[in-house]
Amino acid sequence: MAWTAAAKWASQALSWVSWLIVARLLSPEDYGLVGMAAIYLGLITLLSEFGLGTAVLAIRELSVEQISQLNGLAVLSGLASLLLSCAVAIPLGQFFHAPQLPLVVAAMSTTFVITSFKTVPFALLQRDLRFKALAVIDLVQAVILAVCMVGFAVAGFRYWTLVCGAVLGALLSTGALLRLRHLPLAWPRPKSLKHAMTLSFDVLISRLCWYASANADFLVAGRVLGKAALGFYNVGWTLASVPVDKITTLVAQVTPAFFSAVQSDPPALRRYVLRITEGIALITFPLAVGLALVARDFVLALLGTKWEATIAPLRLLAAYAAVRSIMPLLPQVLQIIRDARFEMWRMVAAAVVMPTCFYVSGNRWGTVGLATAWLLVDPIIALPLYRRVFSKIVLSPKAYLLALWPALSGTALMAAAVLAVEVLSGSAWTPSLRLAAQVAAGVISYGLACLLLHRERLTAFFELVGAARGRREGSL
């Protein structure tokens, strides 16, 4: 986790500066067009991966021949996904009333074939705990991609900036991974892969249903509300997802390998879940809640008045991101202990409930309605998942809440400080000045709250980080 975090956070400043530059140069319609393509492409990405990476991690007894067959199956899935995308590109353009969309879909679909070659090698590198090498690849890719994206936008590529960035990112990561772990390809034989394919099928259905529930809001925004509304909502979702995408996703790259190593040891699984959840919450809760509180000044100061319609959904989505940031660990636990079918059926239910809620709320309240559905409905659907995981690894709800308490109490005091600054600031304050004051008040109050109220927990957390840093430096 130390190596992964070091690489991700080292490139984060440059990546976000480039994103803000690109957002100022492109229009909401540009983001909306690529967002339409992403609704479909994200679904096919799940199909092309076929849950094979999870199967490699969870089933540690796979032979060399079986791994080669899984590698061949991954490449075949990538080729099939590309052909399917080319076939449906024109109908998608007609569905969204966007004549530029078919070519965008076809160009971005080439990433399916490119990334299919790294599916199994990436899982094996994770299983072997090669996170130092993976971190270096991520860092180099992020730096090159950030520079190129700004160059594409300045050159006037418009929405092709985002398309070229996706293809270039796939080429960079796949090429680097294959240099680390090149595997032979073998024709897949279903009898030999029965166990692995059963697990991967459950994971695949779960991911497909998750995708249907998680992206129905973008579908409603693009089809019912239009390209501009989708662009506003897409940027709001992107900003609100920073704690999840940049912190939780980072941690989630590491945890499956360690869950796999202790998959038959419930006490060790409990220890991992509690400690990692506490660490994630300490970082993501103040970021998510803080962004919700300063959303208006943040958007006006950094993106400009043309993005003002992003403010309302951003507030709700950022608040929901605090809850969403700690949930991804739980499905991983079920998949690694080979109880993936329960999560599959839960996501089947979510694929029915969430799109219905999005359609009703989106038609009535627009982008605000879409964000509200996330905040109110999705936590209810998550309750069975919590109950199942707690039962499987014998984890009490009280112990889980105690792990969250430092983040919850510190965030509550931070929110009070940020709101006080907003109330006391005068109308003469510019959005930039008020944003700076709120951020400063939030950082100071949250740090003091954690230091004074949870000194022992905070000390233990930093000792763990310090030990990891020492081991990392010792390996250089």
C-alpha cells in the first residue's frame, strides 16, 4: 500500500492540474459526448475482463497451463468486445441523437484488445505482491498522460482529447506490464477451467448489474436531460468521486492480494477489514464532506461560472462519496472467500431498483434528483452486504462503528468550523478567498480533533505508515 500510495499521490497534483486545464478548454458538450460513449464502453469493459483477474487471485491452486488458458480467454474476450462495439456504434449514435458518437465509440473500443493482454499478468503480479513495480508503472503512465492530455486540448482536439487519452493510457500500461510478466497464450478448455469460470461468471454478473445500477443515472441524464445536463452531472460526479477514485480505489488495488493470502483465516480478515476501513475513513470522510460544504465556491473559483449548474448535484454526490468510499472492501471479501454468488444476487436487485429510482427522480428534479437517489437509496441496498460480510468473518457492527468513530467525530467538528467560516464571511469576499479560508479552517479543525480526541489511534496509524515507509526505503 505504501508503494501504491507513493506513486499515486506523487502524480496526483500534476494530474489534477492537467484535468482543470482540460476542463477549462473543453465544453460541457465535449464531456457529455464522451460521457455517452463511456456509458456503453464501461459495460463492455466488464465483459471483456470477464472476472478473470478475481478468479486468478481467489483460486491460488491454478496450474501454469490453466493460467495460460485464462490468458487466452482474456484476449478472445477483448477481441469479441471490439467487434461488438463496432457493430453497435451507429445504433448508439442514433439512440443518443449524436452523429459524432459512432466514431468515438469505435476508436475507444480499441482499448479492449489492448488491455486484454494485461488482465491475467496484472492479477499474477498482484498475487505475487509486486506492488513496487506496479506503482512505478502507474506513476510513469500518469505523468506522460497528463502532459499529453493538456497538449491535445491546447491543440484544439476538443472531445478527441479525451478519446486519445483513453487509448494512450491503455497502450502505456499494457506495454509496461507485459515487459514485467509476459505469459503464453493457450486455447481455453471449459472442463479444465470449470472452477475458475464459475467464480468469474458470478463476479461478471455482479459487475454487470453493478454497472447497470451505477450508470443508469448517466443514461437518464444523456437521454432525457440532454448533453449539457450530462456534462454538468458528469463533472459533478468526477469531482465528488475524488475520495473514492484516488484513495479507495488505490487501496482496493492492494487488498485483494492480501485477502487472498488469508482467505481461510477469519480473524486475520477481520483485522484487515477494520484497520483498512479506519484508515480509508480518516482520509476520505473529511475530503468528501468538506467538498460538499464548499462546492459552490470550489466550482466558481476553479471551473468558472459556466459550470454553475454542477454545484447542486456536486453537494449531494460528495456527501454520498463518504459512504461509498468504505464499501468496496466488502464485496472483495466475499469474492476472495468464494461467496461471490451472494453479491451477484444483491447486485441483480440493485440493477432493478436503482435505474427505476433514477428515472423517476431524474424526470422530476433533473440532475439534483439523480444525486438524491444515490444518497438515499444506495445505502439501503448495501445493508444486506454488510450483514453477510459481518456474519462470514464474525465481525460485530459495534467493532465496525468503533473503527469509523475517529473519522466521524473529526469530520463533524470540521464541518462545524467550515460552516462557521461561511456564516462569518461577508458578501464582499470572493469565492477564491472564502474557499481558501474554509479549507484552512477545515484542515486545522480536523487535525486538532483527531490529535486531541483520538491521539492513540492516530499514533498507531502513523506508526504503521512509518514502518511501511522504512521497509520501502530499505528496499531501494
